[in-house]
Amino acid sequence: MGGIGSAIFLASALLYPSERPRTERLYKSVMVLYSLGVLVSSLVVELSTAIASFLYAPDEAFVDSIRVQSMFIANLISIVPILAPIIHLARLVLAFERAREVEGVIGQLGV
């Protein structure tokens, strides 16, 4: 999943080279956040499974529900490297369009 996000970050850096330092900084922070999230989510999965096994009579459905909920949290964390570059690219595109509009207005004013 991280490959798609990395490709979008690379496209952002190539399409808007003037924003490359901000894009690189955002990329690094997203990857750090993602790695910490993966670490936390794996800890949650292991901890929930361990707690469920300590129950007096753990029901299989209970253990499965804990596992599903912890996997849901892990999946939410794994989406971060894909959503962050899409939002960043959308912000760059909108800023570029606003700059073109301003350029058109200034051109019409004759400045």
C-alpha cells in the first residue's frame, strides 16, 4: 500500500518542483507516522489476543470479534500513506489553479 502513496508523492514532487521541500518533509512525517501506527496496531492485535486467551472460557466468537476490531484499527492506520499524498496533491493542484486565476486577474487589470 505504501508504494501507491510513494508514487503519488513522487508525482507531486515532479509536477510541482517548487514545493519539493514541503513534499519531502510531509512524505517523511507520513512514513514515520505510518510505521508507528503499524507498530501500535500489531501491539493491539497481540495484546487483544493475549487478553482473550486469559479468559476463563474464551468463546471463539469473542476472540474473533476482538481480532476483527483490532484489524479494523490496523486497516485505518494502513490507509494513511495513501490518503496523505492524495490530499497533498489536491492542495498543490488547487494552489496552482488559484495562482493562475490571480495571474489572469492581474493581467486584466493591466498591472
